[in-house]
Amino acid sequence: LLATGLPLDALAVLDGPHAGELGAASWIGIWVRLAGSPRVVERLHREMAAQLPFVEDDAAVWQRLAALPLEAETSLRLSWPAGATEVFPGTSGGLLYPGVETLHAFGAESVEEVRLLREVLEGKGGALVVERAPGSLRQEVGTWGTLRTPAVIGRALKERFDPNGVLAPGRMAY
């Protein structure tokens, strides 16, 4: 879909049990939001519906998709450089945004799995951020992964833009 040139406003792929709850016929669902004038969107909708099963969605579906990473017991945000084709699934599915090379993986991954995923992603120029996890997992693997900015620069930026230290106290690794 990204290569078609369609005026996409949003594209999401959901793998796991939540896909069926949102209207997908199986454990995998694809949601596309087209951009353009109402006439253009209607025409594109007809053309796409002739080739693919189509479910009408409203803003509530997009809000629900956005909320999924916040509701999972464990949610990892994986990102990788543009053009990489690897997909790293979570044990309980995941929410992929292909246009921005980001995957939210859900499930209770082990410390070893998270470390391995982070190592693979960082080796390819990507990242793994632990967004939600039990305290023990977060303590073992850390939230952010390998620092990309030298600590001296990070501290200088933090001091410059937050001289009173009120923004996210104690959360940055600098």
C-alpha cells in the first residue's frame, strides 16, 4: 500500500486477538485511512473495496488502536531504519505502523527475548524502548537501551532546556 502512491493519512497492521475485536475477519487486520477531499476518498474507497474486503471504520477505531500499547501489561516500541523488512512480533501480537517503521509488541517477553531484540535492532540502527512492563523486567533490561547521544551532550541539553529539573525528574539516563 505504501508503494501504490495512494494518499494515505494512516496505515496500521494489527496482529493478535485485538484484531477481531476491531472488526478484522482473523487475527490480522489492516486499517487504512485515506487523505483527500470527500469525493476523492469516496472514489478511492470504491476502487479499493472492489479488490479487498472493506470494513467501514470511524475515528473510534483509530483511537482504540492508539490505546492498545497503553493497555498491555508489557508493551515494547520497536523501530528500525526505513527500508528494513524485518518484523519482530510480540508473544501476544503487535501493532505495526509501516509508514514510520514502528512496531508496538505486546506480551510478557522474557528478559532474554527483550535483550536479544534490542541487540538485533540496535545493530541495524534501530531501537527498542520498554514502554510498559512489570518493574522486574524494566529493571533488568532498562527502558531506553544504548544511549545514542554522549552523556555530556544529553546533560547539557537537559540543563539548558530544563534548568530547574522539573521535566521527568530521574527518568533520563544523563
